[in-house]
Amino acid sequence: MKQLPLRHEPRSLVKTANPHTGALAIAWDRLVTTITDPDLMTVTAVSVIGLLIALNLMLRFPDVGAIIEQYNQF
């Protein structure tokens, strides 16, 4: 038998008002998914704790740099 050609649905000629509306929704969903990722929250929390500890030590012992410099002379 003879093969009949495939029939395609006609495309709509009406354009959407803003073609980026779908892209904005996708970008927003990706951002929310990334921010609410538990692994990212864990890494962020550990980094912030380390930064606060380092800042605390720098403010408590401001002359540590001079002490380390003296130890490096030996």
C-alpha cells in the first residue's frame, strides 16, 4: 500500500504579547529551587559560622599578625 504523508497541525498566527513571560517564570522557579536547596543552605551556614569565628578572633587578638611574624623569624 501507499504511505500517506503525515499531517501536521497548523501553527497559530497569533503572537503572544510578551514572549519572555514563560522564560521569567522558569527563571524564578530555578532561583527558588536553588535557594531552597538543603545542600546550599548547609554550605552557606558553615561558611557564615567560619567567617564569624574568624572575625571574632581578629577583633579579640589584634596583634596576632605581629606574633606570627616574630615566630617566622626563627
